[in-house]
Amino acid sequence: MANVRVKVKPELLRWARERARLGMAELEHRFPRLDGWESGAVEPTLKQLEAYAKATHTPIGYLFLDEPPDEPLPIPDFRTMGGAAIRRPTPDLLETVYNCQERQDWYGEYLRETGGERCEFVGSATLESPVVEVAEAIRSALGFDFDERARFPTWDKARSAFIGAADAAGILVMVSCIVMNNTHRRLDPEEFRGFALSDEFAPLVFVNGSDSKSAQMFTMAHELAHIWLGQSAVSDTTVASPGQNAVERWCNRVAAEVLAPLALVKTQLRDLERNRQAPNLDTAVITLVRAFKVSSLVILRRLRDVSFLSSHDFDAAYKAEVKRIAELPKTSSGGDFYLTAAVRYSRRFTRALVESTTEGRTLYRDAFRLLGISKTETFRELGESLVASI
């Protein structure tokens, strides 16, 4: 039966390949007759079609449809490319959103059953809310103010603390560079940098861990602004993005204010001027990075916001800094599964799931699906690692 040739429309095979952003050259070594399949000159066998569906991350049933299905993201899509909306999400993005929605649904139900409280800050702001006030509310809810950050030796340590503070405040924060636990399916930061799933019981923020750490902190703050608006959304914004719509522009402004309040930036610059008649860009960036414990990219944006840099000078400095960061030695994104799981799945979510499962309220089968694991031993060791980290 597996060797029986099946009728499948060539345009569906082409759609599956393009949907996965794969070129002919990337697949022809596994499917030598792919060109013939796509032209309709030859039909694949059922076994070949199953392998092709797996390689393109396509549900095999889709390949028997009359035409490609419409697969819109289940949340508002604010991603743009060259000023135009990106219309087709990849399987990687779709599956990541679906996986996070399933975890959010589980955790929301868990809280309702165990008497958990709503997060009052969800939806507490509007686009008319003053940016400075909303940023202060976010910092206050997370305990992530200027004095708190001063105790961290580096901005990278502060970034980790920022994630932990949001998780502790009731927000499920998930940072991952791959789809579930599949190391062969790396998420592309050029497609999306993060998304927010708003819910009064289980607000969730996902940050694309494939992006540079210097970019992740701003993405995190940007998605928190979406939570305060009470709006789910997927974004590809950067520190330098002007924002293509009012929501993204507002969230960018809030994110910058959360990380480096404008009034404090001005104070720091005035202090510099007292010691130096005219502080140069390098001195200003180094001093402010050290003071605010945020990345140099965030500081460059704030220097533009206070008119220390013109828009032209900011663009040049930002591009140069992105290039410098890209050329830095890469550190491993792997490591101990149990150490990274709390960040990948959210410490809050994982602890609740382990507790609920070991108490018999959640089936092991469901817990394994939510975590993308298949072994009881892995689950047990994950639980032990979480207890040890308390």
C-alpha cells in the first residue's frame, strides 16, 4: 500500500514547500523526483508523500485538498516586511503559537480550579494612557525599577532577572529558539521576535530565543505592553522599528520607557556633562548601559529620543552596533535540558504542571504533550530540578 502512487495536485506540493520556506535544492536530495511531482509529470507514492509531509511540517491531509488551506494566525498579526503585512506564517510560527495557546488554556483552567487570582494589570491600559505612567506601572508590578537593576553586574543578568520578575508577577514567560524540543526546527527572528497572548488569569509572553540577547530584552518589554493593553499580538518589532501602526508604536514607546526612563536618561546625561564638557557617543553609551543595565541598542534609541543623536546619526550608529554584536563570539544556546526548561516553558507553568500531574489531577499523557517529552524519567527529573531551584 505504501508503494501505491497517489494523486495529489502539484500546486499543493509546491504550496507545502513554500509554506515551510524551503527551496527545491533543500529537498531534492531527499526527493529526487520533486521537480516531476511539482510539474505533474509523475506522482509520488504514499510512503514518499508521508515523508514529504514530514519534511515540510505539513499535515498530510492538507495534501489531498482541492486547494491550499487558508492558515491565518489565531491572533492579530503586526509583522511587516518592507512596510507590507506578511500574509503567510510558517509552520514553525503557527505551531509555536498553537503550543503556547494550549499551555495557556491549561494553566488558566488550573488557576480557576485552584482558586487562583486574576492579574489586575491585564487590559489596564489603553492607547490613550500616558506612556510614562504605563511604563511605571509595569516596572512596579514586576519590581524592576532603576535601583533594583543597579545591583546586577551586567545587563544580561538584568535581562534574566526581568524575565524571572515577570514570571513571578503572574505572567507566563516562555523563551525558546526552537519548535517544542526539536533542535532541527530553529525559529527565525526575521519572521517574528515575539508574541503576547492576553488572558486575565494566564497572560503569556513568548520571546524568540534565536534573536540576540540584546534584542530579547526589548521584545520582552514590548510584549508586556501588549499585555497591559489586554491585546494578543505577534510582532517582529526591534528597538529601531518606527512601528507600522498605532498599537506597535505605542508598545515600542512603552518598552523603551520601561527599560530606560527618559527623565533618568536626561539626568544621567546632565551628570556626564558636569564631568565632561561634551560627552561623546561611546562614553554616553557605556555609562548609560552600566547605569540602566540594558543593551546598547536600547540606549542608542533613548539617545535619539532625547535628541543626543539625530535620526541620521542614530541610524548609522544602530547599524554599526548591530554589526558589532553579530560579530561577537557566539555562546552555546544549548545546555542542560532541565536548566533551560524553566525558561523555555515558564517556571510558573512548569511547576504547576508537575504539581498537578504528580497529584493525579492531570494525566501524564497530557503533561507530556504540553512539554513535548515522552519519558516518565524525563518528567520526574524535570520536577526534581524545579524543586532544587527554589
